[in-house]
Amino acid sequence: MAQLVNFIAGFLLMLVTGVFFGPWFALTRSLAGFEPAEFIKITRTLSKNLGPTMRFLLPGSILMMTLATFVYEHATQFYLSLPAIALLLISLIITVVVEVPIVKSIEHCTVATLPADWQTRRDRWIRFHVFRTLAALLSFGLWLAIYI
């Protein structure tokens, strides 16, 4: 049972980390170069495609990692898992407190109704997405170190 919990926790963490890293690598680094209409469309698409899944995937990953922590046999595994969980919790907090409100403020806009500070919001979203991605990558690295 412990191996199954560990596998599920690691698998979910890999998916979460990939969801953060993939868009950053492929799109977010270039987001400032898009015109307002493209930016709105990208925001809507990412929200529609990722929102429903991540609503369960990210908390589910944290839950499974927490459960896995209680079945480790060695202290090293336990102590590596705690910061891994904390880092993923940071990613969740950034998502809920910063990222989602910015997306929600943009996704229902049109070019005509886009707030005057949309570029500031976009840039804030990008900065926090980088922090969230780094936290998830570090979490994944620590989680992998448990098995080395």
C-alpha cells in the first residue's frame, strides 16, 4: 500500500510540475509580445483548459504527498518530504491568491473593456507564475531525492 501511495503522490506531483513548467517554457516567457486580443484569447484558453483539472490535481497532489509522508520508513525520506510539501503549498497559495484573481479579471474582457492596467496585471501574473513554477520544480526535485 505504501508503494502505491508513493507512486500516486509522485505521479500527481509530476503532472502538476509539468503543467506549470510547460506553459512557462512554451508560452509565458513570450506573453508580453502578444497583442491584447491574443492575450485575452490565451488567458481564456488556459483558464478553460487548466482550471477545472488543476482545481483537483494540485490539492490532490498535496494530499497524496502528505499521506505518503506518513508511510516512509526512514527519517531522511520524512524530512525531504516536508519541504517538498511546503513548496507545493506555496504554489497552491500563489495560484489561489495571485494567479486566479488576475485570470478572472481578464478572461471576460474584450479588447474594448480590457482594464487600463492589463499589462501590469499580465506582468504580475508572469512574475508569480515563475515563482510558482520554481517552487513546484524544487518540490519535485526534493521528492525525487527521497528515492535516491
